[in-house]
Amino acid sequence: MITTDATPTVRTAPDATARRDPAALPALSIAGVSHNYGARRALIDISFGVAPASFTALLGLNGAGKSTLFSLVTRLFGIQTGRISIFGHDIGTAPGEALRLLGVVFQPRTLDLDLSVTQNLLYHAALHGIDRREARLRSGEVLARIGLADRTASKVRDLSGGQMRRLEIARALLHRPRLLLLDEATVGLDVKARADILHHVRQLVAEQGIGVLWATHLFDEIAPSDDLVVLHQGRVLAHGEVTRVIVEAGAQDINAAFMRLTGAVAGGSPAP
């Protein structure tokens, strides 16, 4: 369209529409993030996004950089290079707005074993400024959703490993986040407990529209319809729907695709 000086074109800022429509924003956006521990490069120019109401698997071996990335997203570490935002809120310039939308389950357990299930949740609620009456209501809701409604008075040390993980997920949901990060959430659990945790988390995506970033080194925790980020030696080697990643790697399944991708980067011959 040709315009004159009398009728100037009004240009909208690229993110103005996204600001008006939160649904258009990615749940998590990671752009050009790098992180070093002294001379060691832990993350190298990482870029990918997590869509709202989606399950994204972050697949990598131990030492790939998954926990470092989670530490950056949660602001345990400061960002050295790049930008991270949660629903459009930059965690560096607007950390309060960003972190209010985020729930996290770290690999090490952080529950107080000598407190009851409900007491653990009430303590967490107080840290988020949720009043006690509202905290009790929310605790009942999340415990029912996660299948622990009958264990409210139990000491945490009396729970099974799978129940402890479910309690940590309930705690992470207490302030009603829109993005949930889980770092190797099924480590040390038996097959049934692992399946139960995955089922609960996938239900959150389907029923509540929560965006999930699920860090794992286990291929069987990833479904064909998931989004997938392959992280290896601090680099993103592939990002996309699982079936597309497999096809583009020229492989038959996720296991073979991972071996081909990581074998090429590690300097060895691609796996057959």
C-alpha cells in the first residue's frame, strides 16, 4: 500500500498484539542463552520455546546442561548471555511477574520430612503470600487432584517415593502457575510410580492448559505427540515434534534418533 505524508502508516510494535492476547505468548521463551562455569561452557547459545497447554520433553544425558538451564529459568543463577521470558515477562527485568507464573519440581527432594503433607503445603503458601484460609482450600484442591487427599495428616517421611513426588507437584501448583518445570521428576521411582507421575502431569496439560517442560534422560517417558528438545553437551541438537525429529534424523525411533544426533556432535560416527 502506498501512503503519503498526510496519511502516515501506523506501525504496531512486534509484540503489541501478543501483549494484548496472553494466549499468543509462549509459556517459556529461551533466546540465545549461554552459561559458563569458569572456563567450562555448560550451555551454548540455547534457543527454544514451550507453548501454553503443551508437554515439552527436554531430553539429555546427565551433564547435558538440563539442571543448569532450570537454575537459570528459576533465577538461582544469573543470566550471563541471552534472554529468558515467561509469558512475555523477562525474568531479568520483571522477575516477580515471571516467577508468579512458574511452578518447579527440582530433582533433589526439598520437602520437610517431619511436617505433615498439609503443613508442607501451608508453609509454601505462606512464602507466596497466600492467606491461611485460602491456602487450606487450595491444598485440598491440589491434593485431591494429585491423588493424596487421604494423606493430608501423614508425615512426609511416611510417604512412598512416588507419593513424595506427587506432593512436590501439588506444592508447585499451589500458587496456580501457568508453566510447570520438572527436572528428572521420576528418578529413583519404580515403573508404576513413574507412570503415575507422568499421567498426572499430562492430565494437567490436557485439563488445565498448563505448559510443561519435562527434563529427562529416559526415552520411554516421551510420547510421539510431545514437543522435544534434544540437549547434548550444552547445545540444542534438535527441537520439534517427536515424530518430526525422528524423521529428520533418519531414524526409526527416538532412541535411534538421539544416538544419531549425539554421535555426530560428540565427534564419533553416527549410530546405525
